[in-house]
Amino acid sequence: ERSRGLGDVYKRQLSLSLGLGAGANSIILIILGHFRLLKLGAILPLQLGLALATLLLLLLEKMRSPEIYISKPKFTTLLLISPLLLGSLIHAIFFPELYWDSLAYGVTWAKLIYLNEGIPFIAGGPSLGLELSSNFPSAFQVLGAYFYNFTGENPHVLRLLALIFALAFLSISYRWSSELLGLRERKIFLLFLCLIPVVLLYSRYSIWYSYVLFQFTLAMRFLHYFLRSGKLRELLLAFGFGSFAALASYLGLIFLPLSFFLIFLSRGRIEVKPLLLATFVFLVLISPWYLRNFLLLGNPIWPFGGGKYIDPLIAQKNEDHFREVATYLGFSYETPA
């Protein structure tokens, strides 16, 4: 066991502030977008309040100077590399059949949100890609529209944001590996990380991908802290960051069953009250977007799999894409004659 120095505490707080700041901004901007309030007069006071709250948290942390002790549970390595493995496998198998529109239509969707000063309702039309993008969780695109405004309508801002979150993911992964692994294990992990350049490479064409990975990794990191200490605060932070990932991609919903499984694997039991509270926080935080899809389109998770106001041609095109994916994976949705 060892205690971390004050410099390490600042590094942790920097990652924590970045993750919470981006996640809180995403949720609030989605809510403002629903009410057509993505305007400078509404956003600036909000941003100032978030900045002051972050500064207050940093000052309180400096005054407390906590000592955090490190231990190594058996499934440490699994926790550490699971976000990277998950992201690598998804993109290796499904790209570009499912995420071909991520860059071009994601940027277009962010521009539409900015020009509309809110989130427009799109459920059908001539372009398959834009309709799909508009009903995916849009936390990253709304965040991009926000920065699009402050950078003088620069169309490259989303690519820059993707790179920032990619570097943040690499930073938090390296920091976590230094806490959990010995020197030799860390070298192996870093070699593994570099041999699969999934983050920097995919951030070029899948703009929300690095954001999801960063938030998911922070969620897993705090889940590990909870499994080590049993503190409710760590569990709530884990589920909070997991919800931020779910607001940027449906893949983030995987965190909920995965966390239950890992808690049971670690402790041999499920602690009902803390998990109920954490799950409630998770559901409340993701509600702005999933309630939107449920109320407007009749399907909270995948509107094009069966929702209201979906153009039949768009639904058919979406089904055709899944048939193409099935072919790549070596199985088919067709029923044998």
C-alpha cells in the first residue's frame, strides 16, 4: 500500500473536473436544446456557475488533502482494459456498416442544432444518415454546437474536441495503470495500448467515440474505487460517468449490467440500497434524451427499430444495413425456406 502525493491528487482532480464538466454541460445543453434556449444569454451564466462550482471543489480537495490507498483485486486488469477492448471490438467488427455517418452527419447535426438554437425534430426524409444521427444520443453533438458558437462557427471544432477527449482518455488510462499495475505489467499494458491505435485513429471519423471512451473509463475507474473502499460517493461517481457515456452513445447503457456483474463478482453479493440509489441517479441523468425519444418517437433506445413518425423508406434502409452487418459477421437474419 502507498499514499498518493498532492500532485497526484491534482491530476485526479483535473480528470474528474474535465469529465464532470463535459458531462454536466452535455446534460444541461440537451435540456436547453429541447426548449430552444441554446443562446449566449442562457449559456454564459450557466457556464460561470459550473466554473465556480469546479473551483470550489478543487479548493475543498486541497484543504482536505486526502490519502488514498491502493490495492489490487484479481480482476484489476479486466477493469482497466475493458473500455479499450470494447471499443476496439465494436469498431473492428461493425465499422463502417453501423457508424459510417458518424463524422459527416454528426458535424451536420451539430450545425443544425446551432443554427436552430435548439434540437430540431427529424424523423424521416431523403437522407438516411442525418435521420440516424438525429436520434442517436446527442450529448457530444450538442457540446460541439456549444463550442461551435464560441469558436466563430469553426466547422473543425468537433474534430478538435474528439482529439482532446482522445488525449484525455490516454492520460487517464496511463494514470490508472500506474496505480494498479507494477512496472513490468504497466509496460505490457502501454505496449498493448499503442499497438491498437483505436483512439486517435477512430477520432478522425467517429467524432463521439473518444468522448464515450473517456467517460466510460472514468466510470470504470470509480467503480474500482468503490469495490476497494465501499464508499457510496465512489459508486455514485461511477454511475454518473456511466450516464454521461450513455448520453453520447447507446453503447454507454452497457455500463449498467456490466457494473452489476462486476460488483457481484467482486463481493459475491449485490448491495441493494446503494445500487438502487446509484441506478436512480443513472436513470435521472440519462432521462433528458431517452425520455425525448420515448415521448416523440415511441422508442427510447432505438427509434428506427420501431417508433412513431419514421418514414417507411428510412426504416427499410436501416433494416438493410443490419442485413449487411449480418453478412459480415457470418450469419443471416433470413429465415430458411
